[in-house]
Amino acid sequence: MSVLGLALVLTAAVCHATWNFFVKRLNAGAELVWLFSVVSAVIYLPLALYAASGINGFSGGQILFVLGSVAIHLGYFLLLQTGYRHGALSLVYPTARSTGPLLATCFAVLFLGEAVTAQTVMGGVTIVFGVLMLTGGFGRGGNRALVSAAFGVGAGLLIGSYTAWDAYAVSVLLVPPLLLDYASSIGRIVLLAPVALRRRQAVARLWAQHRPEVLAIAVFCPLAYILVLVAMTFTPVIYVAPIREVSVLLTVLMGSLLLGEGHLKTRLFWSSIILCGVVALALG
């Protein structure tokens, strides 16, 4: 794996952990997602227009993949939110984050023709297993265990799908990464507009009381995935997908150190396991 590719994905992981930290600290709902998506669309509009100005029209294939990306990302968001409502968070989240990279790697091998080595497999599996244990394993879910696992696997399937789909869009069809992510922001704005309208007082309160946090989320959320998309233009998905999960490591550690959630020793142990996997992939 190239140094530039590794640097982009690790920087993306820091950005991802940062915006997730602020989302967790605000502890809001869909109204926050709509608000920061709107702010992101405004902030990134000049860059999106600049990126679009250098393109002499879009081919049918490019448009199809952009629309497909929007649909998959929206499906992921909706399924995950439904899973959180009807399942156990401690089951849905780790299942999704652990199955997603594995499925993305499988899709990359099957549909993108990427080759894997024993070291790549070991590194990827180490990262995914470390993330699974870091986020609590499969724990107890009571009667909701099967439902939670089903939602988690479904979300993981969509993670793997949009990772491979987007990789093809930016690396083969040469869709500009910024425009691909910008389309997802617009999709979230449209989809969540009815929710934002019903909760307009909550939206106004968030903007009035937590403007710096909302701005930070609006900047770092798109940037995190744009950097990943740029990396995928020249770096195989089999490397990018597992290393992205370092963001989960950083988010969990932020929760322990900055939000006082505890379990620091256990989390540091599994963090070291994840870092071993990252090193194995980086040297592969």
C-alpha cells in the first residue's frame, strides 16, 4: 500500500472520528443529520461547482452510478436508523462495522478483480475482529438478538455495497469524488426534509445553541468520505475498507478519554490489536 494512500485513509479516519464525536456529544436525531447536511451543501458548493466545471458532461454510466450511490447510502442510513429503533445498539453497530469491510473486500475481489495475499487477509481480519471486540462483541441482546444481528448484517451489506460501488465510480468511471459525496448530501437533505419540517424547533435550537459543533460536523463528515474516495482512485478496496475502521477505534477512545465512558484498559488492548492489523495491511 502506498504511503499517500495510507495517509489519506488515516486522515479520513481522524475526520470521521471527529464528526462522530460531536454527533455523539450532541445526542440529537435525524434533525441534526438534516441540518449538518444542509450546512455541508452550502460549504462545499463552491468546490462542487469547481469540480463540475471541469467536466464536459456526464455519461449515462456516470449518472447511473451517482444515482446508485445516493440510493445505497440512503438505504444504509434508513436501515441503520431502523435497526437502532428496533434492535440493540450494542449488537447492531459492531455487527455492521465488522461485516461491512469483509463484504467490501469480497465484492472488490469478485467484481473489481482485485487480488489478495495472505498478509492482506490476515491484516483485514485482524482489524475487523478488533473493531468487533472494541465495540462490545455480540454481548447480550435478549429477545432482540436475532433481529439486531439481522439489521447489523443488512447494514454491513450496504456498507460493503457502497464501498465497492463508489470505488468503481471514482476509479473506473472517473466520477469526481467530491461530486459523488455531494450528491449523497443532497439526497439526505431531500429525504429528511419532512422530518426537519416537523422538528423545525429542534433544528433551530441546534443551530442557535450548538453552531460550532454543527459546523465541525458539516466540514468533517463530507471530508472524511471524500478523502476515502480519493484514496480509492489509486488504492485497492481490500486495503481501504479495513483501514477505514480505525475511525471506530478513535471514536471509542474519544468516548473513554473525553466523555468519561470508562473501559479504557480494555479499549486500549483491542486498539493495539487493530493497529497491528493496520501495520500488516500497510506493509502488504
